[in-house]
Amino acid sequence: MSKKRGLSLEEKREQILKIFYDSQDFFLLKELEKLGPKKGVISQSVKDVVQSLVDDDLVLKEKIGTSVYFWSLPSCAGNQLRSAYNKLDADLSSSRKRFSELIEQRDNLKKGREESDEREAALEELKTVESHHKKLKEELACYSDNDPATLEATKNAIDVAHSAANRWTDNIFTLQQWCSSNFPQAKEQLEHMYKEVGITDDLEYLP
């Protein structure tokens, strides 16, 4: 025997709305959770179903004192449907207007672009020019290493790197001298540490 199919979310919403419409009364959430199972909606899902109806303005919610009451009248659904209809109708009118504008724009763009031998020849010439331009750019890229501006930029970068290397070399010598002056008893440990980090006796300024 096949297992009974549970209600879909939309079916649960319809059943919860029916509780409101049939009674036209106010309910606490705990009351709805007791009534839900009688309509096929398990109590654990009542809260989420009710909240979805509140979000869609199909159920109204108001806090009175420390309690939160929920209610809904058939007129609420009617107002919601009218609001949705008006919005869709406005969107449809806007889309139709935009469609007409695009048709008019398309027709205007077509003017002067009708197929002809002259147009075909012009397009073919344009295609040839673009292809030639592409080849020239590719050829120019092959000589970019010899570009004076590129060579000057490379030279400047080398000068900056050279100055930076000598500046850091000077900083290392200054730090070594400071350590030797302040920690003479740790000479061997300091020399060992220098070698570990790559500071050897042949460290010199770049010419």
C-alpha cells in the first residue's frame, strides 16, 4: 500500500487560510498549531506556513500586550489579488511600450543599411582593413622590447632596484655594527645567525 502524500506548501497555506475564513476570528499561534493538524498541517510546520501568509499580506499580525494575534478575512485575499493584478497590468503596459520603442528603434537603424552591392563592398573593405590593422598590431608587439619608452622604463626600474639593494645593504651593516657594540659577548651567536639568514662575509655594496 503506497504511503499517503503530504500536503504541498501551497496546499498547507490554503488549509490554514480556511481556518481563518471559516471562523473570521483572531488566533494565537499556539491555537493555530492545535487546529492545523485537523486540516492536515502538522503543528511543527504551522508557524512557517503562517509566516509565509503574513509575508504575502494574506494574514495580518498584531502584538497586543504580550500576545501576538493573527487574523485574516476573505477581503484580505481579494485586496491582495487586486494589488497583484494592478502591478502585473502596469508591468505589462510598460513592457508593451518598451517593445514598441525597440521596434521603432530597430526600424530606424535599418534605414540606410539595406542590402546592396555598395554595402557589401564597403563591409568587405572594412573587414580587410581590420585584418590588416590586426596584423600590424601583432608585428608591432614583436618590437616592443626595442621600444624607447620600454627601454627607458626598464632602465629606471634597474636604477631604483640598485639603489634599494645598496640601501638595504647599508642597513644590514649598520645593524651588525649596533649588535656588535651592544652585545659583544654574543659575537659567535650573532655570526651564526647572520649565516643562517644568508648574510655572509662576501656581502658588499653593488658597484
